[in-house]
Amino acid sequence: MSPSTTNAGRRWPSELTVHKDPVSGAAVRQLTNYRAHSNHSYFTYPCWYDQGRKLVIASDRDNRVNLFGIDLESGELTQLTDWDPAKVSNRHSLSKNPVREEIVFFYDGTVSVLDLTTLQSRPLMKRPPGYTGNLADVTADGKYVATGFSQDLSDRFPVDLAHGYIGFHEIWAAKPHSTIWKIPLDGGEPQLVHEENFHSHMLDLVVGDGDAQNPYLLAWRFRDGEFQGPKVLAWHRGSFHTQQLHVHPCVHAQGTKVLYTADPHGYGQVFIVDVPDWDALPDRSAVKKK
């Protein structure tokens, strides 16, 4: 995908707004405000890049989903991909290479990698026929991608994990044939490393996302052999209606801020909340349910 022939590289003006959380008093930056859904990656896949100055997200714009890079200081967005809507299967599986400026994702049933500087992408491995899978992660040395594929059981019972986890318990009980692969990023054949029929930031800051009935970012910490908390970090008001609207809090490596997605005004948007001093946060038990 070349920036000269696609919308990759297109600039979008800042949508950044800042407000104080009405419950905790923490500073919250809303990064997106487009009349469609936006979300950050799954919480186990941090996607900060450019030395933490930018963030990769997925966003629905022009009636299609694409990846965007957000400048966290200015709020300006840069479109990183120009995807065919019919070929997008997962918008959460984004894994930043910790060693270089590239991000791994699934597109058109293929594990692919995008250079965040040139915006050129290349395929790494096609999903095997008869299998499902849409999660991938880059190893700590930046040399390999680890991914897994499981037998597709949608011909046996309804499956729609992204919209209510439909089929989740049935898949677990069926124990589908599952495989784990190791894919070289600099060329070479994927290697099957395991197969079978089976299915935070340290402990200084542990963050939970609550639920629709308890719509708060909740914080714990481990001190003197036990967990303290929960405290309220933010009133997110997320609905959790579909997978892309799950809050999925992701703690920054320095533990100073938490990235999350929520839809308090109807559309999923991306937020970052600064983490105040522990003693400044209200206890969950002291906050009247909203």
C-alpha cells in the first residue's frame, strides 16, 4: 500500500479535548471525537511509538475502519492504512515492535507488518484454511511474531465473539485443535512451535475496567503483602456493548497514565487519564454509584 496512491498519509485535524474527571479529579484527555467508533488496541498490546509521543489506534472514518497515528501533544491524526472494509476482521490486534518503528496486525486473513515511517506494509503469514485467529505479538527482541490459530468451529454452532462472545463457552468445551507459530520479521518461513487440543504494570498499579453497571476505571496497588484498593481512577461510562466498545485499560510503561476506550456520548472514543497520587484518589466504597 503506497501513500502516493492511497489515503495512507492523509492528515486529520486535532480532536483533542481535556477535562477533569468528576469523580476522581484526574486529568482526562479525549483523543478522538469523530461521529463513529474509535478504539485503542487490546490492553496486552501497547501501541505507543515515536518514543511515546504518538499512539496507534483504529477508527471508523469515511465508512471504513483504518489505523491512525495520533500525536499526543498536538492531537493531529495521520492515517496509516487504506484498508478494504471487506478484508478487515479485527481492529484490536495491533502489536508494536519494541525495537523498531513498525506494527503487526491482521488484515485479509494475513499476519502483516506496517512500517510506521514509510507506511509500507508487507504480509508475513496467511491464516491456514479451516482455522481462525486474529492475535499476534512481537517478541521482546523485535525479531519474531508469535501468533496462534484454532480450528474454525462456526459450522457446528453460531460464533460471533466480537459481538457478545457468542459461541465462547461452546468453543472452550469443544477443545478445538490449536497451533502456535513463530514468524521471522526479516524473512524466512513461519515455524510451528506448538499444537494441541486445548484451549498491569507490575503490581505497583493494577487497573480494572469495571462493567456497564460499575462504569469506573478501578485501581489497586500491592503493598505490605496485600492489595490496596480499589480506588476510582475515572468514571468512564462505557457500555461494553461490543468488543470494540470494551474499555480495555492499558497502563503506560512508566505507570503514569492509563489508555482506555469508552462511549459515554454514544460513539467509542479513545482517552488517556493521568494517574494522580494514590492518596488523592477516592475509594470505590466512598463513591455513590452513578
